[in-house]
Amino acid sequence: MATSTVPPASPAKVNRIGLQVLDYRGSKSTLCAGCGHNAISERIIEACYEMGVEPHRVAKLSGIGCSSKSPAYFLRSAYGLNAVHGRMPSIATGAMLANRHLIALGVSGDGDTASIGIGQFVHLMRRNMPLIYIIEDNGVYGLTKGQFSATADIGSKLKTGVVNDLPPIDTCALAILLGATYVARSFSGDKKQLSALLKGALAHRGTCMLDVISPCVTFNDHEGSTKSYSYVKDHDEPLADVNFVPYFEDIAVDYDPGTTTNITMHDGSHILLRKLEESYNPTNRTEALRLLTESRERGEIITGLFYVNPTQENFLDLLNVTDEPLATLPESKVRPPKEVLDEIMQDLM
Amino acid sequence: MATTHVEMKEGELPSGRKKVVNNLSIQIATVNGSGSQTANTVLLRAIFQMGIPVSGKNLFPSNIAGLPTWFTIRASKDGYIARRKDNEYLVAMNPETAEEDVLALKPGAACIYDERLNLRRLRDDVVFYAVPFDRLVAPVCPDVRLRKLVRNMIYDGVLARLLGIDMEQLRIALRKQFRKKTKAVDLNFNAAQTGYDYATKTFEKRDPYSLEPLDETRGKIIIDGNSACALGALFAGVTVVTWYPITPSSTVCETLIEYMKQYRMDKETGKATFAIVQAEDELAAIGMVMGAGWAGARAMTATSGPGISLMAEFTGFGYYAEIPSVIFDIQRVGPSTGLPTRTAQGDVIKNALLSHGDTKHILLIPCSPEECFSLSIEAFDLAQELQTPVFVMSDLDLGMNNWMSDPFPYPEKPIARGKVLNAEEVRRLGGFARYKDVDGDGVGYRTLPGTPGPLAGYFTRGSGHNENANYSERPGDYVDNMDRLARKFETARMKAPKPLMMDKGRHEVAIIAYGTSHWAVMESLDQLKKEQEIEACYCRLRAYPFSREVFDFIHKHKRVYVVDQNRDAQMANLLRLELEADDVKKLRSIRHYDGLPVDARSITDGIVSQEAEN
């Protein structure tokens, strides 16, 4: 009998920069089992892996809350900063000013964004700073055990029976109104849509705002809640079927230009939106706002890419910031020579 | 120097009064928004150009137009530049305050006033010079809209005549003010000349005060503290500036923007080697500084008391997460909105301990524009070396007033960026522990976001963490970390700028002061010696944490007077926290907190009365 040979171990699957999925994982999640946030972390890992994102270029930024803990649970070798409550936008802005080569990935919650952080949120949206802002939106404060946040729907009921009597802030409508250039809503349970939207965000050079409904299994997943798994599944109305084709792959997908919109992103990637119902133009801000208003009136949770503008000038270009990271400019570029000081002193004499 | 200096005849003075040369304070009372700033600055500069040591203090309201403003110019042959309580000359332009201003004059003082105010009736022990401003301004300024602004130049001309200020110096000062706008120079100079001619024709000099050229200001510059801070930031290599407007700090960033646009554009690419963002509020301004400091930028913001209050949370984050950052606090009067346009040293304790928990911060305290420049540079270096927020503690008096100064020396030390590991170093080390005290100085090593390598990244958080920067609630990890931060503060104690001492040998009475109080203390030391034969030693603090020398100084003396421009003796109390019990008893307090810069007489009187109680 011939010598038996052990079949060679199949080489670990790697992405285009030679990293395994494992390299995009983080530490073990301490969130509740079944928390929507964990599913979002999985989609971030997947999107970064498939896009071949270099982890060291990623700045994971967050505020305070369950959502804001999650950056520890993906991209272990990236740089993380868990700031103070509601202030992730300013931290992200500062980091991007210091080093424009970074990929800023901000994770916030509905309380962290729409309640305590609404001031910084609206001003961030105005600037079109290149970054990704994800709201892990469950309409409730988890760490303090289940109080309403400002995205909770009117009439929604807490476990304790308390009914929310104020209207929600629609973070997507706000973001579109104020100037964000990539605005979408998704559902932590919709793997395909969320993954495509995240990849689209990674391909964009401007402010991406993704409101991801992410049910809280402990405090907001019961009958009467409008952010429970079952409620969202029943009321989710995807706007279009979202497909993402990265720049490093050929568009092999057959699509019908009559029913599918092809959006070319900043890096040459494509987002293909196959319309499910009526015709919708995601590059029209007014139409996007009308859609959000009407769907809210119908009681639908509409999801998908609402608005995109791949060519709008971003904040760093507006500021005319030099191409090298400011953080590491050499002394010769940041300290003017003695002659300059002499000239200024002479002028003050 | 071309001179049109006017000699006064002795006989013109009232009998028994001696000429007083180069020793006077002029108070100019106007309405804010009336354009008096040009006239006042030009006057100050003209006296400076005559070689006479001079200082100017603008006492202005928190208002755009219509409320009283006083500008005080002090000329002193002895070089005293602190505020003085009383004035020899008053220019009364504001009907609202004129009576009160005249009644406050000391006997023998002189008053130039707008003829319509009819002030002469108020006193017979003051020398009055009535000037018909409106009648004089009309012919020199046909444009009615400009008259309100130009009419102030007339008092410059009248003062020039009465005090002996060289008109040519006024012209040079106007050119400095208006640069290439020759029309504006001519218009304003003509108004001054009109005032000068009117005074020549009309007035007999009846007061004893005059100015004569000296040679005490050669080679010096005139600059405000905020501009000096801006220059410090420019030469410190600042890269990210985020700010929110607030009096009296706004001109730090506004001036900096001008300098950066001029001197920090990359010549090859035409792009900015900096980013300046006006944030939506102070919460965001400090947040951006933290984000930028974390990512490796030399980042700063500038603000004042109310802004500092808003920045408290993030500053505590900066302390605990160890993020280099520089905060300029141009202090104004609190509590709350307080007196936004008046000066104080009211943020000492607040900033030293800003934010909840056991938090301590480094404060650098300049007393002059020169130190605004040098300590600003020092602040950026210390922030990066010690990986922590650093405050530059200026105040409204220093920040917004014009000061004489020696030209600033070019920084000798290269930019210090602290303990930053690059990709190769991390690889060679096989990773690193962000918060490990490798060198025993309490300062860990960091990497900058973007540094490649699977082991270079780390997680920064304001929540409990161990030396590997992992989340931890373990009691031991917490204590170790807090103890290391305390060790780092001891390193700061050694690295922060040392106090400056004047040891007079007799170790009875001593003064400790900081910031702008310095100038009044210097004058007070002379008063104490001349009037009371008290030879006091002096220690000027320049930083918190206090260095050992400060404690030794207190230990060596019997009675130590701490001068604070706040109600609660904040610096004295901050010292008490660290002193031995016997030394605590030596501390006495001189407090000044009426919103005006402290004057020498207040300090002298305060010390003399407490000495009498011995």
C-alpha cells in the first residue's frame, strides 16, 4: 500500500491585503446575548475584511453607552478611543484634522447621538468631514436600565408600562437636511443590506450617517415596543435591493438600467440599487426628505440608502489641509525660521 | 529723533508746584464704540516712541456701543507699568461719567473736557482745559460719518501740546496704526494738529505735568498678551486649533489665524500645514483638541472661565486617558458670566483640579508678553512630553492690553514630542503596554493612530484601564494607574518652569505672586522699602505643580504674603494644601478682586496693615 499522506491543510482564507477574518476581530463582546449591536460588529468585521481595509488606519471612536462599548469588539489592532457621553463627533473631527489618512469609524447610540449628543451631531453633519457615523439605535438607554431616548417612537411602551409621549428625532432626515453626503437606515438583522451599506460607506469620502435599528433584547424587545425584533421585521420596508461592487472587482453583475441605479463612489466602487417599488433617486435631497416624512406617516420603517453625493467637497479639502498628516509634519514645516520671528518683532517695534 | 517738544516756562505754573516730569497717569473717559481706541493707541505709542516707559489699560464694558469706557495710560521714568489708582490727567469725553470722573480726581490734577459738559463748575482745585471738540472737528473732517471717530484725535493733539508730546511721534504712530492707508493717517493727523493748535492758541499751561524724551524703550516692542500667545503657538508648531469665541480670549485665535495664513502655508503645495476650526461650542472645541492630540497633533484651544467650565469633563478625560492638549485660559471675572470684560485670576483652583475624581493639571502662568510667548511654546512641549492637558493661565489685563516688551527670543530647543513609538520600534519590542511606567517617571509610551503593525494599536478610554490599555475594574489596576499618574505629576513638578526669586537677605517678610500681579509687586517692593524700610523677598510662581524651591522659600521666611487677584486667596490655598503645618501659619493673603488690575498701593497697604498687627 502506498504511503498514506495527510492532505495539506487548506491555507487560511485571506483578503486582498493578506489578512484573515480573524485579524479583524476584537475582544469578546460583553453585551447581552442577542444584542443587535453584536450583529453590527460582525457586519463591520465582514465589510472591513472584504474591502481589505488596513486595520491600523482605522480610528474607532465612540461616546458612552452600550453602543459605545462595541468598538472594543471589532478590529483589535486598530486604534480606539472611547470618549465621553455624546462627544464622539468632536473627537472624530479632531482625529481627522490631525491625520487625514485615517478612516474614522464612529459608533454611537440613540441616546449618545439624539439626546446628549445632538448638538455635536448636527454640527458634524454640516461639515461633511470624511468619516462613518453609525448609530446603533434601540430607542432606549441600556446601561442605566431602560429609559427612553430621543429616537423612541411616540406611543412606544417600556417594559414598566411607561409610554413615550414625545415624537422621535429622525436622525436620517436631520443628517440629509444638514449636509451629510451618505445617509442610510438599516436593520441589524438585515445582513446583506447592512454589509453593502457599510462597504459603500468605506468607499465614500464625506460624512456617512448610518442609523441602524438594533433591538435591545433586555429592555426594549417586548410587545408594545417599536424597536423590537418582531416589530422591525414586520414594518421594515427596504427601499431598494443594495449591492456593492468594490473598485478592485469588475462589475460582472448584470443589471437593468431601467430598474437599477448605479452610483460610482469616490474610490471607483459602485453601489447598485435595484428598486423594489416606485422609482427613487438617491441623489436628490428633497426627494429623500419627502420619502422619510411620508413613510413615517404611513408607520413604515423604511430602510436603505436614502441620499448619496459622492462628489461634494469634504471638510478637509475645504480647509485646504496639506496631504501629509498634520500630526507627523516635521519641525521644518511647522516652526517658521528665525527670520520670520525677527520680521514680526521688527514690525512691532 | 525729530522733535517739536514744547518747553513750558516755570512761571506758567501755579506758585509752589514743582514740575513733574515723566511720571503721570492719563485717564481717557469715552463711550465705547466711539472709535477712541485709535486715538488711545496712538497716544500710547507716541509716548513709547519718545523713549518713556509706558503702559495702557483699557477698562471697557461688555457692550458693542454706548457704554462708558476708560483708557489709562501710565508713563513712568522709573519703569513702573502696573495700574495706578489715581490719575494726574483726565480727558472727559463721556457726558454720562464726566461728573463722577472729575470728582474722583486728586487735587491739583488736570482735566481736558468737552466744552459742552461745563465741568469747571465742579471743582476749583483741578486745572481745567475746555475744548470745543465738535466745532474743531467739522472743518478737518468734512465727512460727517467719520467725525465721531476722528474727533478723538483732537484730544491727542491737545495732550501733545499740554504735556510736550512730539507731534512727529503722533504721525509715526498713526502710520503704524493705519499702515498704507495714507488718507486715514492724514485725516487723523490733521485732527490732532487742530487740537494742538487750539491748545497753543488758547491754553496757558497751569498744571505741573509733562513728558520729556528718555531712552528707556529702545529696541522694545509693544504687543498684547493674546498676540504673544498666538506667536508662541505659531512657533511651537501648533497644527490643530479649535475654538469658540469668548471674551477676552477670542483674539488669541483670531490673531493666530492671521499669522498662520501668512507663515504656515506650504510653499510648494500652497496648502495649510495646520487646521483651524471655529467649533459650535466649548464642548466641541476641547473634544476636537482631544481627538487631535490623541492622533498626534500639537493641538490647542483658547477660552475663558465659562468655557473652562464647559471643558471640565473632557479635561478630566485628557488627564485620565493621557492626551496631550493645550488650553489657553484668558481669565476674566466670575462667578458665572461675572464681569466679562474685567480682569481676575479667578480660575486657579478650578483649573488646577478641573473635573471630577482625583484630577490634577499643569498650569503655566505668564506675567508678560514675553512669557506668553515662551511659556506657550513650553506648554506644547510639556503637553506632549507628559501626555496631559496643560493650561496657559493668562488674564484679561495681560491678554487684551498693550505692553512694552523685549523682543521675543527664537526658541532654542527643538520641538519635543515626548515618548512616541514608531512602527519599527513596536515591532522590535514585540508590542508595548500603553500605560506601563517603563522609565519610572510615570509617563508611558504611546503610538500614534495610523502607525502600521498588528501590535501598534491600542484602545484609549476614560473608563478604568490597566497598563495594557484594556478595560479593567480591578481595584489593584485602578490604584496602580492612579499612583502612576501621581508619579507623573511629580515629574511635572520637576519639569515645569521654576519660580523666579528675589532674595534680599533678610528673611522676615516675603511676597509670593504670579501672573500680572508681578508688575504691581515690583512697585510695591520699592514702596515698602522707601516708605516702611521693609526689605521684602519675592518669589514669582510660574507654574503649578509648585517646585521644591517654592516650599523652601516659604520655609525660610517668617511671614509670606501671597498676592491673589481673586476673593478666595486661591493660590494661597493651593499652597496650603502642600505645606507643612508650621509653614501654613506663615502664609498671609493680599487679595484684590474688583475687576481692575491690582495696583502697587493696594499691595503695600495690605502688607503694612498686616505687619502692624504683629
